[in-house]
Amino acid sequence: MTSAAGMEEKGQERGFRQKLCAMLGLCFVLIMVALDQTVIGTALPTIVAELHGFDLYAWVGTSYLLTSVIAVPIIGKLGDDYGRKPFVLAAITLFTLASALCGAAQSMHQLVLARALQGVGGGMLVASAFASVPDLFPGAYERLRWQVLFSSAFGLANVVGPSLGGYLAQYWGWRWVFLVNLPVGVLSLGFIWRYLPRIRHSEQPPSRLDWLGSLLVTLTLGSIQLLVEWLPMHKPALLLLTLGLTGAVSGVVLVWWERRCANPVLPLSMITHRGLAPLFALSMAMGFGMFAVMYFAPLLFQGGFGFSSNQSGLLITPLAVFITIGSIVNGRIVTRLSRPNSMLYLGLCFFWAATIALTQTTAATPRGMIAGAMMLGGIGLGLLLPNITLFVQAIAHRTQLGVATAMLQSMRMVGGMLGMALCGSYISSSYVHGVNSMLAANGASQWSSWLDDPQILVNHALAEKFNAAMAQVGGGAGLLVEARNAMVSAIHGSQWIVVVLLALALWITRLVPPVNLHSEATLQEPSHE
């Protein structure tokens, strides 16, 4: 006969196995999302070279981030009300199918649309998967120990992601960059279906979704993104004015409505909360800087320095790998510190130093120094990203963990969207200005139709045609070299924008109150009322 103690032990063992397998399923989800973020950056110049659409370079990233930002708060709220499991399953299915569509794209416009659909799935994954961890492990200390699995999964994706993206783009074809998501998606779907429990924290019946707020968020962010993207392209003034007015009016109406809505999709009480607000601001700054580096550093290496996609991937790999190493080191240290906030300062300083180093990098810079700068930036992000999430989850109320985590991820995506849009627009306009000035100084303005499009810097066939055309008129290859220098200068300028923003982030960190990771509510709980 089995004793009561033995039955209890058996139940605990079964609970442990379920939690372990559920975490493995979530890890596969994280691998899929992280692979998508790290693989695409190094492969993007090659993709643009084949599909001929450099003007949509940034849109491959911003379309994904825009739809993710819209999906995250909606799914975060629905997950709090209904439980997260059905949304994790739906998100995996959608993300996997959208990845297949990305791999089948025949033009840049098709790729951008498929990436937008993939962003919906990615936003659903971020909102539901990350918030499932505190569901499984309510205590901050226990949660931090289990997040070693998350760090390991993220590390695996980061280790192989950049170099895999470069290798696949160079030897297998860029379409495999997206198709690698398919087996990971199937695997994660099986684990989540079988092992992830459906947990609801609220005892109240599900509330009505704030559809008007969601529409206003879409209008506001979409208008801002289009305005930033199109302003340097000299689009019609009436169109730009309409976008600006739409963004401003919808933003004002959004604030007005969310203050009066009983169940806002964007709870302003959290944004104004004295503990959460600076963390949300830091998350936005980190998104801005991280995406600006991960998407435009490969362009610097390939378009500016003339490296292959495989070489570019190897140079970006230390950034991704050391995000994981920084996260693991952070997990061992942060819970032992009486002032864990100090880790935010340390991480910011490391990432700041890396972006400054990137502004000074040239084709003559030793590869080891470039890798060292990427390494330093990765450690900085590894100290920042998990702590910001951990601090928010320690401050937010248990019934609002989904909304708080979703808002945190939304802010990072908004920052990434703005970072890619602003830096992309700056790079495009600065490059064209630099090339035209160079051509005018050399009395070679007739070649502007060739060099004004940065496509020539990443498309080797087009570059060979240009060199052949130059050879016919007795010209040299110097103009193409000068065009690469113009691209390097433009990307350096975009990284200075990141440097200035990170300096502001250091000041914002002062506003984060002391956080106690061994307490479930460090500050007064935010409320929607």
C-alpha cells in the first residue's frame, strides 16, 4: 500500500516533469523566435541583392515589428483572461506558416507582407510564451533558476543564428533562412500541446477586449512608421502631412480613450507607474539599439567593407553568443546582490562602449577587434534584457503579469521599429547625399543612376556590370570604392544616434527604484482603476 507521503512525492515528481517538458516546449518557441531575429540580419543584404528592393531593406524588419507591437498587448490581455496555452498554440502555427510564405516570396513586396504576417505570430509568441514562465514559477528566485533553460535555448539560437544565416545565404540560398523555422515549429507545437497547463489567475469572467484601443494603437504606430520611412524619400507633402496628422490625432484620442476604458489594451496606469515607467523606457531604448546594430552591422560589413555574407555572420556571432553568456552570468550574480539595479548600469556601459566602437570600425580594423566589440555589446545586452524583464515581473501584480510582460515586449518592439526606421532612413538619405557629392567632385555625375541605389554594393553581378561599363570609357573602379565609403559613413552616423540614445538611457536608469527580487511586489501594485 502506498503511503500518503509517497503519493505526495509521486505527485510532485509528476509536476516537476510536466514543468520541465513545458519549459522545453517554451524553449523551442524561444529558439524559433531568436533564430528568426539573428538569422535574418546577416542574410538580408543577400536577400535584397536577389529580390532587387533596397528601398525596402528596413521594411523587412519594421513590418515584422509593427504587426508584433499590435499583437502583443492584445494577446497579453487575452492570455490573462483565458489562459495562455491556446494562444501559444495558435501563435506557433501562424509563425510557422508565415515562415514558409517568407521562404516562397518572389519579390520584396511579397516578403514584406509575409514578414508582417510572421510578425503577428511572433507578437503572439512573445506575449504568451514569456508570460507563461511566471505562471509556471510564481516565485522570482525559482523563476530565475528555471530561466537557465531559457538562457540556454536563447544561447543555442544565438550561437548558430548569425553564422547559420550567412552560411545558408551564401551556400544554400536565402530561402532556407526562413525554412529552418519549420521543424522547430512542429517540435514546439507537440511539446506545448502535451505539457503546457492552461492557467488563469483572474477569478473574474473574461472582460471585453478593447478593440477601439487596438485600432488606435495601429493607426498611431503605423502612421509614425510610414512618416519616418517616407520623409527622406521626398514623398508628396500632402501625403506626409496626412500621415503626421493621423498619427498625432490618433495618439491623442488613444490616450483619451484608454483613460476611460474599463479594460484598456494599453493600461496607462502602468506607463505612469513610478517603478514600471523607467523600465518600459529602458526596454524601448534597448530595442532601438539592439535592432539598429543587429540589422545594420551586417550591411556595414557586406555593403561597406565588401565582406561575404558568411564572413559577416561570423563577425556578428559574438554579439549573439555573448548575450547568452551575459544572461547566464547575470543569473548567477543578480540574486546575490543587495542592489541588483547596479547590473543595469553595468550592462548599459558595456553596450554603449560597443556602439561607440562600431562608429569607428573600418575595413582596415582587425577582425579580432570587431569581434571584441560585438562581444562587449553582447555581454551588455545579456546583463540588461533579463533584468528588465525580471524587475517588471517582480513589481507587477500577479493578475497583471501578462499585460505587464506584454507591454515590456511591446516597448522593446516599438523601440526596434523606430530604430530601424530612423536609422534606415538616415542611412539611405546620407548615402545618396554622399555619393552625389563624391560624383560631383569627380565630374562623374552621369554615373549617379548606377550608384544612387545601394543595391550595387551587395549585388555582385550588378557591380561587375558597373565595372565593365566603367572600363569601356576608360574609368577605374575607384567610384565603387568611394560609394562603399559613403555607405560606411552613413552607417557610422546611424550608430551615433544609438550612442546618444544610450547616454539618455543611463540617465533613465537613475529613475528605477531599488528592486527586491525576493519579494513578489516591490512597489505599490499598479491598477487599471
